[in-house]
Amino acid sequence: MSERTIALVTGANKGIGHEIAAGLGALGWSIGVGARDDRRRADAVERLRAAGIDAFGVPLDVTDDASAAAAARLVEDRAGGLDVLVNNAAVAGEMPQQPTGVDPATVRAVVETNVIGVIRVTNAMLPLLRRSASPRIVNMSSSVGSLARQSGPDPDRTAGPVAVAYAPSKTFLNAVTLQYTRELSGTNILINACCPGYVATDLNGFRGVRTPAQGAAIAVRLATLPDDGPTGRFFDDAGIVPW
């Protein structure tokens, strides 16, 4: 195992994922830039290296079993292990997503990336994480997935627009996070979910009010938790988000 902390960030070629990679890399970590597009991945690695970060590309399509397995082998060969996994890759799906009119294929595609993709990549990387002295898993969720906020008195304000594919995919991801927490109880793996806030990215047509760097801050904090830090929680910059 390398003496340097090793992190893999999925969907790290742009937006929040790229800023998470930059934030962790600025700590002196070695960063695997997970992305499926060869050109965008190479460009992201080049930008990070230009900033003095030890970055390396990891070809990764989170919807493909073979790709996830190959990514784990590459991280093992290139870095010798893995300490932190940030599951950031996500899609919004075609809009609008009114439940009475949505194409079920849209829901299926969003869940395949946002939920099953997280399970696929996490399981591929777990053998490496289990060897780490201080392993961390960070799942990038969203407050729109909070059932408490969805069912609150003003969901349009607290949980965003009606989106039967995207919002429930984050609810599903939150539930998956808790299931991993239960199974991994008693190990040294800390796993948490977080909301970056309403960040201006291509996922929302750049309508967000926060910068990608601001959105990345909570993931960087959870990736660097001390060994006695929390696990099985859902955070944003203000603190704990209700499930």
C-alpha cells in the first residue's frame, strides 16, 4: 500500500466531481479520476496535474460490470490500494418527470446510474478499501431525496420540482447507504451520504446558485473524517439532513 492516501472519484471529469478531485488532491493525495469519456477524462487529469496534483485516469462506466472490475484492477496496479471512494457519477434523466407521464425507461436509466452504479463500483472497490487503515465511502446524494422534506409542508421549496426518476433515485441511494452501514458495522469503513446543494452544473442546466467548488466541500469533509467520525449519516454544509 502506498504511503500516500489514494482516492477514486467517479464522474470526476467535470463539475462537482472534478472539484472533489481537486480538493482531495490539494491535500497531497493521489487521485483516480473516474470517467467513461476518454477525452474528457484525459483533459481532467491534465488540468489536475497542471495544478500540482498526482492524478491518474481511471476508465469507468458505472453501468457496466466489466468496467467496474477493470477499474478496480487499474487502481490496484497503479496505486497499490484505495483509501477513499467518492461515488459522484450521476444523471438527471430526461425532463419533465411528472409521474403520470414519465417513460419508465427514463426511471430505469437514472436508477441504473445513480443507485445500481454505486453498488457496482462500491463492491468492486471494497476488497481494496478493506485493506486501508482508514477507509471512507462518500455517496453524493441530494436533499431532494429526503422523504422528510418531500413530505413536509412546502416540498416545492425544500425538495425541488416533481421528478419521479431523479428524486426517488436519491432516496433509493440514501437507503442503500444505510444498508451498507448496517452490513459494515464493526469494521473501520465509514460510509456517509451528502448533499452538495443546488450547484450550477450541466445536470441542472447550470441553473444552480452554488459553484462546483462549494458543492464539493462537504464531500471533501466526509472523505477526511477522523477514525472516530460518524457513519451512516446524511449531511450538507449546515449539518445533518433528515432522511
